[in-house]
Amino acid sequence: MVRAGLTPERLTRAGAELADEAGFDQVTLSALARRFDVKVASLYSHLKSSQELKTRIALFALEELADRVTASLAGRAGKDALAAFADAYRDYAREHPGRYDATRLRLDPETAAASAGVRHAQMTRAILRGYDLAEPDQTHAVRMLGSVFHGYVSLETAGGFSHTAVDPQESWEWILDSLDALLRARATS
Amino acid sequence: MVRAGLTPERLTRAGAELADEAGFDQVTLSALARRFDVKVASLYSHLKSSQELKTRIALFALEELADRVTASLAGRAGKDALAAFADAYRDYAREHPGRYDATRLRLDPETAAASAGVRHAQMTRAILRGYDLAEPDQTHAVRMLGSVFHGYVSLETAGGFSHTAVDPQESWEWILDSLDALLRARATS
DNA sequence: GCATTTGCCTAAAGCCTATAGGCAAATTAG
DNA sequence: CTAATTTGCCTATAGGCTTTAGGCAAATGC
């Protein structure tokens, strides 16, 4: 009996790939076991439950996305940073739709607090430094940016923009221009 | 053997209630059968599949939401209409989180085209009439509004705004003010 | 009243999660 | 280098959800 060499990490990674290929809701321990040519029960030596797998995929994706955003934000400020942030977000969702879905998994507060979700919030605030917003405007702006980016990406990947001839890329740029103008107009100075 | 008097409509309605109480992903034919004190197989006389039930709930919720928006939009224009639209959306999601989730169900194009989703798009365009936007700006604006509203509501109901002391209602108003200003600035005149 | 249709039932199969207990491979200890 | 222990994957089993097939009784129609 040759061992398959499973680890929580390998399973998480394979789960993320499966999510991108078949959808996050198709990620099951059964499907994963088939992928490793192993019996389902064997996975329970590495993962407590199906829920744990999903949570691990979510944390993995949050981390990966935060890394990308960090990289794309380096050395940028103002509108440049805003666009880099937004594009990193959108590109990730398009390249890895299943993982992006995973990032929307509701985590229990404790897990969320220890996750890369915190980095996301910090980076959003970092972008806003270029716009000189005082509290509570800064928090309002964080929420607005989060909403627009998540909403757009979510609607776009759900195919919500495919019924009009207008290029989604154009809309995206128009929206970024608009947000930039809006934030500049809100500056305290 | 007394008959339970099931119909697709009653099942859909009960499914919507179940969605609000337990979450849209907890809506199963099994749970519904329990609720009507009936065996699961009996439901298949009224619904083709679990998928059909979910689709029906989605269509029901889209219709209900569109009705609300229509009502709240009556006699309003400009920022007033924008706020009424946005509030109708957000209030619905807070009162009926399960149904709101259902509206995000991916429908096949044919079903979507025949759904109240079309009315939603029309109403968004109606609001924008007050801002005098030419194409393709109008389409960009439709997408932006859809993104912000959906994104905000989605993040808020997921508890994403509960880690800061700032009142979500204030953020919501700040965002509506911002969007109004943005759209006025984009007017063609 | 009798025939047909309709509505709910039992039975059964397939797939998913999860637990318990077993055996062999890998690791550690003497 | 072998023996003891731990670890990894297995079989078996049970419970839940979906779906289909076939049966019987209640409702409907002629």
C-alpha cells in the first residue's frame, strides 16, 4: 500500500484548483478524494471536516490575493494606487473565480481576525492616504471602495454585464475615474 | 389520507421563508417536506428538482423586490429617487436575507431574460434620467450603481462592517451623497 | 356511480459527510 | 538493526439529501 502523501496544505491547494475548475460549491471531500485517488475517509486524518477544508481554501485565497495586491501597490500612490488595487482584485477574480468565491465565505469572527482579511482592510486605508480623508470619512470611503470592487467583480463574473454591448473594461475605467474624482472632491484640505 | 394541498406556489413561498430563517443554502426539499409534514418524494409531483425550487424562489424574490422598488420610486426624481431605490434594496436585504441571497442565484439566460431582473435594469435607468447621462455613460453608471448597492448590502449582511464603530447608516448616506454628486458632475449639459 | 386523474405514499439507488476500528508503512528507540 | 510506536490509508457503517419508480386512495369528471 503506497501512501499518497496527503497534507492539509496539499489538500487545500488542490481544493482551490478544484474550486476554480468546477466552482467553489462543488468542492467536496469526495471530489478531492477522487482527485488524489484515495478513499474519502482517509482525508479525515488531515482535515476535521468539509467545513475546515472550505475555511482553509478561503484563508489561502485571502492570503494569495493580499499578496498580489501588496505587490501591485508597491511604489504607487493616488489614482495609480487606486487602479492597481482595483485591477489586482478584479484580475484575481477572473483568473481564479472559485478562489474569489471562497474569499466571500463567512468566517467566524476569531478566524477572520487572524486572517489576511485584516491586510485587505489595511491596504484599502493605505490607498486612501493619498486622498487625505479625515475620519469618519475614511471609513465611509473604505466601505464604498470595498462595495464597488466586490460588487462589480461579483456581478461581472456572474455574467451580469453580458446583456449590453458596452465593454466592461470601459465601464471599469469610467468607474475608477469617477471614484478618483469623488475622493479628491472629499479631501479635507 | 388527508391531502396536504401542496402547490408550486405554496412551496416556493415556504421556501422563501425557510431561506430567511435558515439561509438560502439550507433550503432543501427535505427541509421543506418536513415543514409540510409530508414525505420528500411527494414534492416531486410539484417541482421537477431541488434546482427548480431554488430558481422559483429566486424569481419570486426578484419580483417582490422589483415591486418594492417600483412603489418606493413613485413620484420621485433625482437624488430622492436614488436614495429611495437604494434604501428599498438595502431594506429588502435586511428584512429578507435569504430571499436577497436567492436573487443572486445564477439563472440561465433564458430564465433571466423573462424575469423581473429586467425591471430592475429598467428602474436603474429610470433613476438616471434625472441625471441626464448620454450613452455609454449611462450604462457605466448603471453598472456602478448596481455594484455599489449590491456590494454594500452584501458586505453589510455578511457582517463585514461590524468591526468598526462607525455607524453603517452614516456610511450609507455618505455614499449616496457621493454618488449623487458624482452623477451630477457627469451630466452632459 | 364509475373511470380517470391527481396527490401523496413506500421502496430503493446514488452521492455526500462523518465516525469507528483495522492493518501496514514509516518513524523512533533501545 | 530490530522492536515498539506512531501515522496514514483502508473497510465498514450510518445518516442525510436528491431523484426515480411504482402503488393506492382521494378528488374530479362524465
